[in-house]
Amino acid sequence: MDIPMIRMLPREAKRVIGDFRRSAGAELDQATRRAVRVYEALAAGTPVLTLSEVFRTVPVDAKGRPRLAVWRAHESQVKCDSWNDHVTFRAAVWSPRGEMRVAMPAFSERQDGYAPVPRVPTRIAGKHANDPRWLTRHWILWEVEAWSDTQHGTRVDRDPFLLRRLVGDVFAVIDHWDLTAVEQAVLTAIAN
């Protein structure tokens, strides 16, 4: 999966942060604080992405559903609603966690779909693999090979990204992995 990311040399990002702080003095306005948060991720060597940019040119399936999905790492399944000029991702079963709305090209009719959210493997999450607080602070972006029209019957896809929200639709890309065939089979069995 080829995802457009923003990258910067850490020393350059640190220089920009220093410039912001020197020019603003002791008090940074809200927009500058948010920009600094993104530059801090870049200064740590972490690439960032903007969901609106990622979804701007994403391919769609025959029903107009995007070939990518993004949802919270602690959830097991996502529901996708494609409508007009956006796509909305939400928990398959109602959740107080809300939704993620992303701008996309216009659709002629409403199309819903379901997909299991890939699990963060222990080799990536380490001691946090079963920590619900850690998982709720992270998101998964993945390529959906086939959306399902029902809540069951879909397989877990292989190449997810682990994200952490920085500000708005800007996310730090924490990690990327490919599930092994065994992990994919086991997680698909659990999801269905």
C-alpha cells in the first residue's frame, strides 16, 4: 500500500520548532502549538500523514467503498458509510467513541460495508498489546481487500499501519507491519 506521508530530517524539524518558540516568545498560540506537536513527531523521526490527503485519491470497490479504512485499534470491526463527498467510519456496533469522517470524491448513492479491524501484534505493541488505554489512543489504517455487506464473513487484511492522532486529521505513523498467513487466518476466525 502506497500511502502519502510527510517526512522531514529530525534536525530540520527541531530547527523549525526552535524558530517557532523564539519568534513567539513565552506564549504560543493554539495553531502554533498544534504545528509544534506535528513537528515534534517529525523531530523524533516519525513520519506523519493527513487522512484527507490519503483518501483524496484512494481507489474504490465496485460499490464505491474506499479500498482503505481507518478505525480505532481497540475495536474489532468497522462500519463504512460512503455518502456524497465523504466516507464515515464508525464502530460496527454502536459505541460512544463517535466516528471518523473523511472527505472523498462524490458518490452517487449510499454504500455501507463492514471490515474487521486488524489487531496490533504483540511484536509491535509489546507490553501494551492487551492494554485497553493504550489501544484507545491508537488507530489502524489498512487496505480493505473486500468489504462485506454484513457484519460477518470478511477476512482480516495484511498490511496495516499503526497511527496516533496528533491534531485534526494529522496522524503520526507509529509502525507498519504485514500479518503472516497464520496471523491473518487466526484473526479472521476470531473476527467472524
